[in-house]
Amino acid sequence: MTQAARPQSEAELAEIVAGSNGPLRIAGGGTRRSGGAGAALTTRGLSGVTLHEPGALTLVARAGTPLAEVERVLASEGQRLAFEPMDHRGLLGTKGAPTIGGAVAANVSGPRRVVVGAARDFLLGVRFVDGQGRILKNGGRVMKNVTGYDLVKLMAGSWGTLGVITEVSLKVLPAPEVTGTLLIEGLSDADAVRAMAAALGSPFEVTGAAHLPGDAPLTLLRIEGMEASVAYRAEALCGVLSEFGVSRVETDPEAGAALWRAVRDVEAFHGRDGHVWRLSVKPSEAPELVARLGAEAVIYDWGGGLVWALAAPGVDVRAAMAGTKGHATLIRGEGPPMFHPEPAPIARISEGLRAAFDPRGVFNPGLMG
Amino acid sequence: MEMPAPNPQIIAQKARIVKRLRAALPEGAVIDAEAEVRAYECDALTAYSCPPLAVVLPGTTEDVAKALRICHEAGVPVVPRGAGTSLAGGALPTADSVILGVARMSQVLETDYDNRFIRVQTGRTNLSVTGAVEEAGFFYAPDPSSQLACAIAGNIAMNSGGAHCLKYGVTTNNLLGVTMVTMEGEVIEIGGAHMDAAGLDLLGLICGSEGQLGVVTEATLRILPKPEGARPVLVGFDSNEVAGQCVSDIIKAGLLPVAIEFMDRPCIRATEAFAKAGYPDCEALLIIEVEGSDAEIDAQLARIVEIAERHDPVEIRESGSAEESAKIWLGRKSAFGAMGQINDYMCLDGTIPVSALPHVLRRIGEMSKDYGLDVGNVFHAGDGNMHPLILFDANKPGDLEKCEAFGADILRLCVEVGGCLTGEHGVGIEKRDLMGHQYAPEDLEIQMAVKDVFDPGWLLNPAKVFPLAATGARREAAV
Ligand SMILES: Cc1cc2nc3c(=O)[nH]c(=O)nc-3n(C[C@H](O)[C@H](O)[C@H](O)COP(=O)(O)OP(=O)(O)OC[C@H]3O[C@@H](n4cnc5c(N)ncnc54)[C@H](O)[C@@H]3O)c2cc1C
């Protein structure tokens, strides 16, 4: 494979795109899935946090900035990316350093998404290069902005098919003083989803609700905040969940972080063969869907709204979803298209948008349709 | 604010168009009598008005689709309308347009507490969405001050915010799905009870598109469990600068209040005269509200007070009860009304980085002297969304124009310091011609190209959002 083009500035990147006469495979750190064919183009040369204003909860960074660097800068002021982007390396067996641009382009979000929102909800502005090599911007660096169409949301989760993101502005949040995790053992999938619904429907601000089925099923519920507050809410939640029996509350910071990292990065599937699917469904429908899925293993996040499934390549996960609203993304594996086929009118609109942003079809062709 | 000249051919065909609409829709859904269409001649930007050709008020998504198919075939522009409370002229018709109002579509279609969502027809008012789930201990978070009147339809179109969005986000962060009818009359479903899009995030694109991409008829909204309680603290300061610094310090300290509201002296004075909330006579005041159990609230307020005390406040008033909370909020909630007592006003909506607050307030004060028009500032300080209220006299010739010029200067200033033209009210016609200050021509071109995809004929709310000069060719090609 030839060396990836690695522009050092936005202008240089725009020139490369304008001058390209074939498909381009866009990558940040190369740790997540990308387009198949085409000349590689990486944003890693565009690196650096250009603004962090803790008092305004905002951060601006060039797209190729390593996620770890962004997190370090934020942590130095007691802040963090609240959408908790997952690290795909363990699951996909990829190397390299994930970038902030890649996390945004793939709308990568973790367990906290169920309450605070996804990467797209924290993205305030973008600069990007479109398929004709034009440098464009949308949104800005302020938290409230309805000036014109919200292309910021559209760019988040467009997986490099609409443009190459060169800079992102993000809303950031304070990191909590302490975290507590309530653990419930031995629940069936259906009971676990009920328990998670009860917790998420309580006023006690649960910021993570996951269930790991298997021989020793474990349900996890996270609370974060000031110390006294977490203690109070943990106790209150034990009351709400008395029917299910909370076995203990993990308050050790390291152990708690490890539990949630395992959920976020789907560690249960690391090193195991098979296709990895990510299903977004209505939480209460998840257990029945899982029962007919034919998967080897699953984990539930987002109170059941997100199901990770490990399945043999022959298993048609999307067929099993017939009649259930939602969608399934193929995160690891070859064969079926990565993205869930869309109904015709939606597919037509998406096709039209791709043609408007990238009329020559150079960006990650075929990746999204 | 200029509007495009109406197309005389469409006006000439009025009778035929109305007849077709009547034939397709239930009795009473089509209004064309001159006296009756007048009720739809403007929204809350009342300085501009124009009766539409006709008004259609369907009761179902299918009827919306029928009406749109007819208008599409006849080449008639359509202006979608919710409750008509837009402050930006978003729902302003032209003489050759049909108003398509969803006000009669106000049903709750589904409530689901286990999965925490509600599905409604979009004509339902914002407050009555919370009303429908309140008894079960839930609420719908985005709370524009107009929430008693405004409809979910307009909230989605404008991506409306509210006082509590520092914690809960704006409409787009609380919207899970929509049913939308395209200008061609095709019904599409986007999103639903599950999260995130299967492919491109069309939901995020539609929210905030000001009625230019489709008519939204149903919405799935996220509902949240009500907090155990909430209480504010009021802090008065000697200067805007210090108040601004205090906001920044509270946020930096890792506290996340649900609301941080800011009022400056002109606004405090007007409010005191009107509502007698007993506010201190000072340069600036903050109302900071936190949520949780009683003990959690006490703990958070104690920290906020500790930070505020470092800034030599002239007064700190911590609420200890529901009555005291109401008293603290009274002035803030009557601020617009109070300013309205003094004179006509125009309410701006630019957002700035919080750090630019002192500079921007100082410049607004200077410009106020130059223009000879008074201005009061009341706004959501936590997120930098400003609402300068410029006072003018609508009956005095030239005053409106002067006020608009002043407003445009303030908005340009917002952009200059790194902010934007509108934080929650939308562009509509009001800020349409200022868009060039925030965006380069190609940034606007790509947005217009998005509209081309959804509405190639440029029939849906065509004269809004983009500078008229920039859309001319597209609108004329449609005729
Ligand atoms: C006193 C007052 C206080 C306000 N306070 C706030 C505030 O705190 N925060 C805030 O954000 N706003 C505020 N607003 C502005 C206004 O209330 C919001 O913009 C609101 O969302 C408009 O809703 P509506 O139903 O009245 O929409 P309308 O005024 O009817 O229409 C607004 C826009 O939405 C489009 N539209 C309407 N229905 C549809 C549909 N079905 N499909 C597609 N497009 C549609 C229209 O074409 C138009 O462009 C305030 C207004 C007033 C008068």
C-alpha cells in the first residue's frame, strides 16, 4: 500500500481533494472503519487544540488531534468529553491513535449517551473540505446557534462521506467529583431492562445503564456528582430497585472506571471471532429481539436501547429485526453492508445530499450507500 | 425588510386553487375569506404582515400530504405554521402563498414511560406536552418562554431553546423522531423511539430548518423524570464585568446549574417598576438555579454563594422555599412585559462566547447612546445567548428603521467576537440579509444545495433564512 497523503494544513488538504481524480479513503487515526477502495488521506497532520475556554465549556481542536490529547487538556481543568467516545481498537484489532475528528465523523458515543447525548449533541461547529475541495464551515463555537441549517449534525456521523472534517468545536462538561456504580447480579435480560428503565425513570440522574448477560449476569447503574450527592442517590436508587436487589455499590474510582470502560469498548467480545453488530432499538423490545437474534453473545447498554451482538458470519441480524423499529450497523465483519438499508425515500434524500456535498463521489465511495 | 413580489399568475388562479384544496380536504379545513385569512398575516414579528392567498388547517398527516400535492402541482409557495409566535418572521406569508397550519393537529399519539418518550402531533403546544406526562413524574425539557402558546412544530423548525438548556439542551437534543411531509406530498418517517440515525443524521438537519425542508406533522420527543426539586439564588453586582466573571467561575468550578440568567441595570429598573419583585438596585444581577434533593440543592447553592462572595456582590439572596423561589423568578419572568410597558421593543437573540460578555455589553451601551435608543439586556448567561431588548416607538416615523439598524450592529458585533446571529429564535426574514456576516457565500451555497435536495422547486417558505439576493435565481427558476 502506498503511503497515505498527510496534509499539514487545511489549505493543502483542500488542494489534494480538488486535485484528486479518483476515490479517497478518509481516515483520522485509522482505528475505526473507513471506506474500502481509494487513495488514503489522513487528517493526522492537522493537529492541536486551538482553544479551550473552561468557563465557557468549549474546546476547539483540529481534526487530527489525538483524542488522548483532547482528554488530557480537558482533564487539566477538571473537564471531559461527556459523550464518552468508545475506543474501537480492541474490538477491531486496529492500531494507531484515535483522533477527535474521527470520533466526531463516526458519531462515536459511549454509555453516557443515553442521558447526555451523542457526539453530535456536543458538536458546536465544524470546518470541512467538500468533494470539490472547497473549505466550508457551519455552526461555530457557541453553545446556542440556530443561524442557518444545522450541517454540524449532518457532518457528525457522516463517516467522511460528505466532507473531510478539518476542525471541530465541542461543548465539554465538568468531570464529576465521584462516581458510584450499583451492581445487580443474576437478572434475566427482561428483568434487567425493567430495572434499568426504573432507574433511568427516577429523578436520581443515572448516567449509565448496562447489562452483561451470561453465566453470571451483571447489571450496572452509574451515578456521578458531588460526594454526598452520589451517596444519597445510591441509597435512594437501592430503594427504587428493591424488587431487583442491589448487591453492592462500587465506589472505588479505578474499579468503577474499568467496569464502564469494559461496557464502552465492548471488551467482552475482544479476541473472539465473528461479526460484531451494533443495534439501536427501543429498549423494552431489546430482550425479545435478542432471543430471536441467534447471537453468540450480547451486551446491553443505554438501558437496553443499544445491543452489541457477536454473531457468526452467516447469521442475518437484520432479517431478525424485521418488524422491530431501529437499525443495525455492522461494526466488524465483511459481507452485508455496514449501514442498515434505508427506506427508499430516505435513501433518495441521503443520495441527494451526498451528491450535493461530493458531486464526483470521491469520499469513501460505497461506505454509506 | 423586503419580501419578493407575489406572482400575479398564482393570485389570478386563487379560485381554482382554493376549489381544488376544498375538494380534497374535509369541510372547514380551507380558509380563503379575506377577513379570516387576516388572522394569519403575521407572526410575533408584528412589524411585518401580509395576508396569504389562503390558509389550510388539516387534521391529519394524510391531509397535509394532499394539500402539499395540490400546491406542488400548481406551483404555489407554502408557508408552514405552528402557533405563529416566531420572533423572526419565520411564519410570515406572501400574497401568493398558502399558509399550512398544524394547529388543529394537537393529539398525543403515544406515551411510553418505560422507554421515556412521547409521540405527539406537532400542533400541540410545548407546555401541554409536559402537561401530558407530568402526573407520571416526567417533563419535556426545552422550555421557551413562549411555551404556553408555541407549538412543537415551530420548536422543531426553529430548534428552540429555553431557560434550562444549559443542562438539558435545546430541541434538537430532545427530539427522537419526526413524521414529515415533503413538498411533493411524500410522507417520510425519520428516527423514532430508538436513538441515532441508521445513516446520515437527517433528523439533526431537519430540526432548525425553519420550515424549508418539509412539513413536520408528528414528533417523538424524549421525556425526562422530574427532578426532586429546584431552587435559585439571586446575586447582585456592581458591574457587568464582575457578573460575567462570576458566571465563568461557577462553570469553571465544575458546577452545572440548570439555569444562569442575567439582567442588566436598565432591565432591572424596568422590571422593578413593573413587577416589584424587590430586586436590588445594582448594575447586574444573576439568577442561578440548581436541582436535586433539598440537601443536594443546599450543597450546590453553598458552593455558588462561596464563589459569588469572592466577587464582592452587593446582595445575595438564597431561596429557601417555593415562595422565595417564585419571588426571585418573578422579575425575570416579567422582564419582557416590563420593557413592553415602556415602549415597543425589538428582541435580539445573538450568542457570544461567555468571555466576551463585558466587552459586548459595554459596546451595546455605547451604541445605545449613538443611536439614541434605550436597550435592556436580559439573557441566558450560562450559554452566552443574549436578548438585548431595544426600545423604540412604532408610531414615530423612522424609529423602526433606526432600531433595525441598531439591532443589525449588535448582531454583527456578536459575530465579530466569535458568536452568532441567532441562538434560538431563528433567522426567518429578520436576520436573513445579515447571513453574509456570519457565512461566506460558499457556506450559504452548500446550505441552499441542501434545500435543493428536499425542495428542488423552492416552494417551501422560500423567502426566508438566506439573503434574498442569494436565492433569487433559485426562486425564479421555480416560477
Ligand atoms: C414572548 C415570546 C417569548 C419567546 N421566548 C422564546 C424562548 O425563550 N426561546 C425560543 O427559542 N424562542 C422563543 N420565542 C420564539 C418562538 O416562540 C419560537 O420560535 C417557537 O418555537 C415558534 O413556535 P410556533 O409554533 O409559534 O411557530 P411559528 O411561529 O408558527 O413558526 C415558526 C417557524 O416554524 C415553521 N413551521 C411551523 N410549523 C411547521 C411545521 N409543521 N413543519 C415545518 N415547519 C414549520 C414556520 O414556517 C416558521 O418558519 C418567543 C416568542 C415570544 C413571542
